[in-house]
Amino acid sequence: MCFAQGARLASIPTASQMNFIYNNAPSHSTIWVGINNVDGTWMDVRGNTRGPQGEIPYTNWDTGEPNNAFGACAIITPVTGKWAVHACTGNQLYVCAKG
């Protein structure tokens, strides 16, 4: 859907953007985050990776995450606002970003 609008899934690069998205989403909503696991490496939609240098500018993983147990995509959980690993399927809310 984001690509159809000339945008991409938001990667949420700062804590203030994360708080804005979480605080403005409908309550009890799960929201896709623009980060997924590609061949064992967590990568955001801009091509930044999660590694020893912390190349992804911001993460908000819940305790024990990313555990890779349930899939290869990241979601914002509705109760805590933290990120969790989720199967890359399903109808969740999403936020698109341009630029």
C-alpha cells in the first residue's frame, strides 16, 4: 500500500517519531514497523542493518526481542508500545513515510 502511494513503510528512526505514531494510533492496534529480518540480519526499509555498530538509528524492542521465533517482521505491540517479532502476514495498521 505504501509503494502505491509513492512512499515506504515507516522505519521509525527516532524515539519522538515512535511516540508520535504510538500515541496517535487507535488503541489496541498492532502496527507494522519498517524493519524485517533478511537472511538472519535485521534491516530497515532504508537498508540500514542491526549489528554491533548499531547501524539502525533507533529500535524499541521489547525485552527478549528480537527473538525470531514468530516471524521475520517487526510490529509495535498495542499494550506496551514496544516492538516484537511477528509473521510477515496479516492485516495490521501501518504508517507510510515519504522522503
